[in-house]
Amino acid sequence: MMTTGFTPPRLLRHADVQAALANSVWRRKLVLGEADSLLAAAEDLIIECSDGVRLTAQHTPPRRPNGRVAILLHGWEGSSRSLHVVSGADRLWREGFRIVRINMRDHGDSQHLNRGIFHSCRLDEMLDAVRWVRDRFAGEPLYLGGYSLGGNFALRIAAAEGPALGLARVVAICPVLDPEETMEALDSGSVIYRQYFIGKWRRSLERKAQAFPDLYDLGPLNRFRSLRDMTEFFVTRYTEFPDLVSYLRGYAITGERLAGLSVPGSILLADDDPVIPADSAVRLARPAGLTIDRSRWGGHCGFLLDYSLRTWSDDYLVRQFSK
């Protein structure tokens, strides 16, 4: 494992400060202002997957083509419009990449598109989505990046079918490594993070139930006080998994899950991440092309570089995709 050179100013070093400012109103104005041209040039897409599944995405043609496509995946209960996705996309777009920002099922206000509900083991449809991008932009090598749960998906996609999909490189920023440990970190850690994720998930599930009231009888979701209890309720009723542990292990990337990764890949972790215990990285398979970079600071998908709220992880993404 390699140590990064990321060193934020002293007042920006706390993980909670990184998280708060990374998602603040001030940074939203900054990011959306700088990415105005990228967003204005984007077109909405519907990606047709197998079994009738439809996913939404935004495609921005390159303004000065370098012949490469960057596919970016957001985190759990985020979207293709999440600030870290838009910020990274804008940097890559300025470098000449074609940009495709994909929404997972039931994300990005797409709860009405599919009767089945999202869960983190739905890898097949994300593989289909990357194939769709490959076929639409045939001949242009694909660079796949993801944040948090999106980073976890990106690594699983690359390990499963990287060469067949035409992937040139995969980059994961603060990816979920061991879902059991992430759930424990959220349930035993700061109530702020726990309530943030529970609240966003509750609102998404309520929209799903409104779209398909014949399928989902969720009851009052505000009765749940822990992610474990809420996830167990959801898994045992609305997925094919018999229990919570089977489900969580279904999308873990620890152990031998990444052993078959044959395309170059990079993982960026922060030792102070309150959501992803970075020490879980010692239990990852280490194929020859995989690099793991760890930073002392950064929080969860923060990596704010200075008081202008620039993001060091954008620099990292551009460097990795430029190799």
C-alpha cells in the first residue's frame, strides 16, 4: 500500500469538517458554477438492460476529444448529480474525456422506472449498463470510476468482465470494502452519519412505495433507529437473500473477490473515513495491476485540498485516468 501526498490545512483535517464542507451550500455553488458548461452540454439517456431494466444516465460529448470515455458511478443514495461526481466529471471533461454519469436503479429520482427495488448485489444490470456504453461509443476505451458504493460496483464490474467490457482502467474512491464493517461503523459511530443515510434511504423507499403501492408495504420507516435493523427488514422481505449476512457478503470485495482483476486499477482510501474502515484493505486480494493508496486525512469522499474547497480526489482521478 502506498501513502498519498494529500495534506490539507490544519483546520480542514478533521473528517467531520471534510464531510460538512464537501457537501455544503458554498461548495455546491462553486462546483455547479464551474461545471455549468459540462451540465449544459449533457443529454439525458435511458440505458436498456436485460430483463427490461432501465437505468438513467447523463452523457456529455467531449469538447476537445482525447478518444476516451469516463464512466462515473455515484455512492449509495447519491446520484449522477452528486457533487463529487459532477466535480470529477468536470475535471475529466476539461481533459477531453467523453463523460457518462450513470444512475443506479432507484437513484436520481428513477424509482418509477423499474418494479424491482434496488439493492447492492444487482451487479448484472450495472454490467449491462457498461456494455451499453461500450457499444454506443465503440472503439473508445472506457475508464470506469466510482465513489463509495459506486467504487465497490466499479471494482466488481472490472473484476468480473473488465477486458470484455473494454475497460482500460478502474478507479475507486473510498469504496465499500466489507459491508458488515461499514454497517457497524455507521451504527456505532456518529449519529450524524447514521441519520443522514437512514433519512435518505427512507425517502427513497417511500418514493418507491408510492410508485408501486401494490408491491411495497413498508409501514412507518421512521421506526428504525439503526441501519442494521432497517436493512434486515428490507433484505428479508424484498430481496432473494435469506438473511442479512448473506446479503452483505454478496457485495463484499474483501477476500478473493478482486483476485481476477486483470485491468489496471487504483483504490483511494482515507484512514479517518468514518464510513469505510480503511484497515479492511489488508484483506483485499492484490492482483498485479491493483494499487491501493491511503491518505491520513480525507474523511469519506472529502479530500478538500484548501479553503477554496478544491478536491484533491479530482486530481487523483485525472492522474489515474491519464495513465
